[in-house]
Amino acid sequence: MKLRYFAWLRDSLGCDSETIVLPKEIRNVGMLLDWLPTQDERFRKAFEFIDVVLVSVNSRYAERDHPVSDEDEVMLTPPIAGG
């Protein structure tokens, strides 16, 4: 699976994208979002406010129950405010 990060997630994780291999038990967006912070400290810190982040799977907005697989591209986009 390819993960793409935007705005403060990109800054916090130190990259704009990366490829991961999903464990077989991760079947949807919610499971992915719950699993990633358990993988290492940088995910734990970056995902502290994950509830405000928009998730897209293969360029389509996705809710927590949307299925995911290793072939997908998941984009994590925090809300952006201007001043």
C-alpha cells in the first residue's frame, strides 16, 4: 500500500509518501488508522489528531469502514486553514 501525507502530517512524518505492507488482519480504513500508531513513535505522534484528517483511497473520499488492500493508495490530508 502506498501512503501519501499532506500538510502537517508530511512534516511530522518526515516524508510525503511511503510504501507499507499491510498485515492480513487490516481490512479497512479504521483498522489502518488504529494500527499505524502502534508501529513506531513517529506514527504515534503524527496520528495524535488523526480524527480531523480526511482519508482518500484511490483518490476517493473514504470512511473508516471502507476496505483497503496492499494495492491501494491512501491519502491522508489534514484540514488546511489560511490566514
